[in-house]
Amino acid sequence: MKTIKYLVTTLFLTASFISCTDDSDDPIPIVEENPLAEYTMLKAVKANNHSIELYSEQEQFTIGYNELFIRIKDEASESYVSDANISWNPVMHMTEMMHSCPKSEVSKTENASVYKGSSIFQMPGNADEYWELNLEYTIAGQTYNATERIEVKAPVDGKKRVSVFMGTDETRYVLAMMPMKPEVAVNDFSAVLFKMENMMTFPAVEDYKIMIDPRMPGMGNHGSPNNEDLTYDPASKMYNGKLSLTMTGYWKINLKLLNDNDEVLKGEDVTEENEASSLFFEIEF
Amino acid sequence: MKTILNGRPSRPKATGLKGKSLLLAVLCAVVFHWQSISQEPRVIMAKDSILPIDLNEVIVISSYKRTLEHNSHHKPLSTLDQYLESSKKVNLIKRGGYAWEPVLNDMTTERLSVTIDGMRIFGACTDRMDPITSYVDVSNLSDIHVACGQQGAEHGATIGGAIDLRLEKSNFRPDGWVGSIETGGETNNASQIIGGELNYSDEKFYVDTDIIYRKAENYVAGGGEEVAFSQFEKYNLSVNAGYKVSEDQKLLASFIFDEARDVGYPALPMDVSLARAFIGSVSWIQTDFMGDFKNWETKLYANSITHIMDDSQRPDVPIRMDMPGWSDTYGYFSQATLKRNNHQFLLKLDGFYNRSLAEMTMYPNNPNEREMFMLTWPNVRTLNNGFYAEDVIDFKGSSLKLSTRLAVQGFNVADEMGLNSLRIFYPEMAQRQTRFLKSFSARYHKKLKSVHLDGGLSYGDRAPSVSEGFGFYLFNSFDNHDYVGDPDLRNEKAIELNTKISVPIKKLNFSLEGNYFHTMDFIVGEVNPALSVMTIGAEGVKVYKNLEHANLYNISLDTKYQITPEFVWTGLVSYHRGTDQDGRNLPFISPFTYNSMLQYTQGKFSGSLTMRGAADQVNFNPEFGEDRTDAYTVFSLSLGKSFSINNDDVYVKTGVENIFDEFYSTYTDWNNIPRMGRNFFMTVSYAIN
């Protein structure tokens, strides 16, 4: 008898609980989900009672192109700050000198508490040399500064996606491949190009041309058909083209950089005698 | 023409086709002659047969007297390929000792319809190393029907003709239990063959089972040079059963399992570690059908092929690779005949669905690099539905055969990676496409006293094959090029003219036959210099395209002379020519060939002496990897005797091929691999009565 009573009570309670949940769907305050849940938080810089969180699609700060997302958390209120103005400057502390790298502005995204920018690290840190990220941000008229060491590593697969070189015009350039998911298909293929004006200034270079010649060194250095050289697109501020990959495996994308007068600044044609260009990217999938 | 379906072919039909190499020598034996003389053939000619009107050739494999198998051939347990080679119309492209590719009217696989009992079946190898004929064996078959041009459209769209491999069936003969064992060996490649069959048949039910096993080592070319990687090993078993549901209703089923392992291909850079087929069917046969329709036959079938190419046995390759391929086909046909006055109709509905998938994995020499992978056949699904009709009209002393095939064929590239791969070349390519295929044929036969005259005109087309339409970097070691398909190819269309006259003059019988194919949108690979080769060492990349047109013609003269009741001489000469619209030679066109055989038969003893050869191949084309193949002549000898032991029949046959150990290769030998040198063989067949 007692058992039945309990059972009935339990059933009743369960039923009422379920119906309650159903009815009160809207009024319940939704806990804010992290809009960057799919990304990896690479670093949280603690300063000024803020925690400045840096997110990336990748698992690490990698040499080459990094798209980074930033959120600023107010440690006191446990909430994320909207409408801040952020600027940044990564600096490499080498044993004998310091330099920065090509980077974009930090801009706001659709979500007011998420900011976005990109940075192209040319080299990894090591025991004696390191990257430092300088951040300056303004919240409600007040400006704060933060500095934090970050660890920039070579990509896990060791493949080359950025090249720093001296062109025949005696200018130093940084050329980086945009991240992509390679497939056996005609892939969209993009790169960004900057020149090194001085140690701290890397303006984007427009209207040059990047010729591509993908090859498989592991298989007679064969190429692929119907590639499209990369040309500058002012809208995306990138060099865009098409890359045909006829099979999976290791591909070396041989490159030639031409200026707006079609003069070759760097790179050579691949021929029977010359297996690869001195300017290249690598893809393996 | 339907005679063949119901009965074993009559002897004149099987032999009366060609030859007259008077200048060239004497010798030759009609392939099927031993049993036709020493036994009383059980020819069950269909009563309603009208005049023979087609240009079909029938290659008999099992004998009329079923207890003793395969003694029709000069070498009874030879491979099916060697049986085909004895045909007057079929040539074979050889890439090694096994799985030769049939050529009919100078056309190969994609232009032919090759079927097993009317079942469509497609090889799973992108490099054509597994023609359908490699998945059956002589133990399964009763005979092979070869039809030229649109005469072969009954089982599928074709340009060059059809080869139908007919399975052997006890067919409700009241034989009871019948068993036999056959064994044979050859010296040249140390081959061993053992086979056996056990059948039960009564008027209500039959079941046939057979098995055959072959193993051969490398063969030795004339002069003593061993041809490395020419070994093979295979076995084949099959079961065939029938049950009479009622006097005019029969339910039949058949199943074949065929597996070859460790097959070497000396002419190619790769071998085959496994080629396996499952082939099955169920059919329903009913003598009476609706109204005046008769002989209703409906068959459902399925087959599945796995073919694995590898190079693990090769000591020195630039890169290791695996190339497996799969081909599964499901199909049906349903047909019935109708007789009205002097018309005899055959109506047939048929269809098949095929899935062809092949891939290639390359293992880099640098162990830190990832494997390279691509789809060479991007999971192409082919769906074909067709309607075939023919009418044989009997006039007095002549007859006319009209036939047509109409079909709808759809392709679907089912694999997304494969589709994207092809879109590298063809960005606008659709995933699916549909094509309409049509064939029309008219053939007239006239008999003037004992002279037979035949003439025909037909039109037919075909869709591109999977390789031609969707192949992705298929390496052809013959012309050393990679091939890429083109999904937008137009259908290939051919107008065909053929004629034949056969004249018996007392003991001499000769027939002259010729055909001409004017093929529009002829599909062939052409070099695209802009493309970069994929295969290491390849010279370039060819893309399939439609030529404006190509012309092919074949002429043959077949002669038979009954010298004495014991001695028969047959001879055959043939000439072939093929050029495109610019007069450029087409590949794999036979030079002038001849064949001469002298045969002796008395009682239970038989013997034959054969000479065959070819003139220099003068019309070759280096663009397709061809070079001039020199003339050759080879001789063979065989002796056979049958006797009885304890009421059981025993048949022993022995002989020698390439008696003078000539070193030679023919125009069909891939990369000029030499043919087998001198070879002694012996077979023993023992039938338990």
C-alpha cells in the first residue's frame, strides 16, 4: 500500500515537473552561451581586473596566418565587455633586435562582445627569443594596456605556409597562405602579401600577382591542370585564385611573385632541371 | 537464327566460314571435327528454323556427347582464351599468359557486347586486365556465339559485335548421374590443369556441378627466354540447376564462382593479386505465353567482381601502388517469340544497373609523407533500359532479318570526391546524364542453288565506356600515356555494311566475307600537351575525344576441302584496315593473316597439323604506341585417340605447339611481349558412364 502511494506521488510529481518545464520555456533566463565555444582559447591575459581571452580555430599560435578572436571579461562583474576599442602589436624579441609582424586592425564582429583580427607570425619562438603581444584597449573612455608573452610554434605538420624573403627590388616581403581545407577538387586558394617597411611596419601590398604551380615531388613532380594564378581582390584585400589538387598527399605549391609591372620579384619556374621554386607553400592531406 | 538457342549448332554453320590460303600452304583442322565424325551429333535443330541468315560463328567447347568434354579443340583443356583464339573472327590482345582481351572486327571491349548467357557483366579493372572471358572457364561453357556488328545487338548496344558465352546445361536429358575427370599438363609453362564434373539429370530436374583448377609458371618464349611475371593460378566452380514446374514451365538457376590469384602481366608494370567474380542468375522459361507469344524467358541476374592490382612482386618500381577496382551489375531480361505467317518475331526487354568504382593509392618513397589517393573510376552508376525486336521474314528461297534496339542509358557519378576530381577538368560537368541509344539493322539472305548470298546494312551507336567518360589518369603502358575521360563525349555511331558469299564446288567449299564500318564520332585518346603526366615515366596525357570519323574494313576468305573421307583441309586468310578521317592508321588493326590446317580422322584416331602466321604489320601508328610487328609463321601438331576401359570412355590427346620454337610476337601482343615457344601438352579425359 505504502509502495503504491509513493509510486503515485512520484508519478504525479514527475508529471507536474515535466509540464512545468514545458510551460515555462520562455520566462527562464537563458544562460549566455560562449559564442566562441567551437574555438580554442589559446591565452587569457590577466590585467586591469580584466581577462582578455584570445581564441583561434587552431590549437596554438602558429607561424603563418592566424585568425584570432578576442573577448574581454570583466573579472568583477563576470560579464563580457561590449563596444571596446582594441589595438594590438605583437613583437618578436630576438637576441639582437625586435620586430613586429603583419597584422590587421582589431575589429568588432556581429556579436558585440567578440572582436576579431589576424596576425601573420613569421617565425616561432625559442628558448632565447619570444613573441610578446601588446594590447591597448579602451572601455567607456578609459584606456588600458596589457602585455603578455605568447608561444608561437611551427605548425604541427611542419608544412610551410608563410615565406619571408627579399625580392629583386631589394624589398623584404611576407607572403602567407590563407588557411584552407584542401580537397581533391578545384580549391579556392588565397594568400596575403605585405612588405616590411621597417621593423614595426608591414603595409599590405596591392595589385601584384602570384603565380602558382602545384607539384607532387613524391610522384615524379607532376602538376595539375586548370589552376588560376592569384590576383589581388580589393574587397577581401587578399590575393585569390584556384588550386587544383588531383589526389591526396603532399603537394608543393611553387610560387612566383610578380609586381604590377610583371617583373618577377621572387621565385622560379619549375622545369626538368629545376625541381622547385625558391618561393613555395606546402599542403598535405 | 534461333536454332542455336535450342540445339547444339550444326556442323556446317560452325565451320563454313572462311579461308583459302592456297598459296600459303596446306594444313588445318576444323576445330570441332573429332566428335562430329566419330560420334553422332545430337543436333536438335529447332523445327521452326528458317534459313540461316546471320554471320554468327559458334565456337563449340563441350562436345555433343556430353560424357567426354572439351575434345573439340586441338588442345582440349586449353584456356577459354585459346578456344577463342581458334575462332575465325576473334583475335586476342595479350598482356601476359592470362586474361586475354577479345578483339572482334578490330574492336575491343568498349565497342563489343560481351555477355554470359545474355547477362551483362563488366570488368572491374581500369586497365582492361580482366575481360569478362577471364571469369568463366571451359568447364562452364557449351559454346560461344560470335556475332558481327549490329547482328550482336540482341544483348546490348554494340559497334563491333557481340560475344555471348553460353553456359553448359544438362537440360532435363534423362542421363542420370554422369561424372568425368580431366587432367592435363603443358611443358612450356609447367602448367597443370585438373577438372571434373558431376551432373545429375532426369526429365524433371537436373543439377550440374563442375570445377577446374589451373596453375601455370612463367612461360618461355621461342629461343629459350623466360618471360618473367607470366604465371597465373585460377580456379572456377559452377552449379547449374533446373526444375520443371510443369511440362512447359521451367525454373533455372546458375551460379559461377571464379577466382584467380597471383596473375602476372609481363607486358604491364603491375600484376594482379586477386580477380574474383560471383555470377548468379535465376530464370523462368515457359513455352506458351500470352496469346501467340511463345518461348517466354525471363532472367534476373547479379554479378560482382573484385579486381586487385598490385606491384608487390616487382623488384623495381618508381613508386609502390595499389589499384583495386569493383564492378557490380544487376540486370534482367524478358523475351518472347511470335510467329505470324512468314514472320518470326523476337521481342525483348532488358536492363541493367552497374556500379564501377576503382581507386589508386600510391605509397611515397619518403615514409614521412602521406599516401596519395585518387579515384580512377568515380563510382559511376550506369542504368540502362532497352527494348530489342527482330523479325525474320521468310520469302521463298530468301529471307530478310530486320532488327532494332532502343535504349536509354543514364550515368551518375555517385562519389563526391570523384565528381570534384573530374570537375578539375570539366568545371561545368553535371553529376547525371542521360543518353538515347539506337540500332537498326537489315540483313538479306538469298540462296541460289547451293550458293548462299548475304548482305546487310545497319546503324548503331554506343555510349562512352566508364573509362572513356569518367576515367581519371588511367595509365596505358602501350602508348605510355595517362588517359583522362571526357563526360561530354558524343555517342559513337557506326554505319555498317557487310556481305558474304559462300560457294560449294563439289568437295571444295569457300566463302568470302567482308564488312565495312564507317564510324562517326569515333572515340579515341588524343594527346593534350597542356596536361602534366601523373604516372612517373609517362610521356604525356591523352584525353578521350570524338574523331570526325574512322573507317574499318575486314575481308576474309575461308576454304574447306574434303580431300578424302579421312583428310580435310581448311584455310583462312584475312585482311584488315582501319584509318581515321585524315588517313591516319588506327591502333590494333590486324595485318594480313593466314591459317591453314590439315586434319586426319579415322575411327577413334585423329590428328591435325596447323600452320598460322601473319605478314609484316605495315599499317601501324606510333602515336598509339605501335611499332612494326614482323611476319611470323608457326606450326602445331596434335594427335588424339579415344578408347574404352571397363565401359568408360577415355580420351587422350597430345601435341606440340610452335614446333620450331619460333620467337615471335603479334600485333596484339601488348608491348611486344613474345609468345610462347615450343610447348608439349597432353590431356586425359575420363568419363564414368
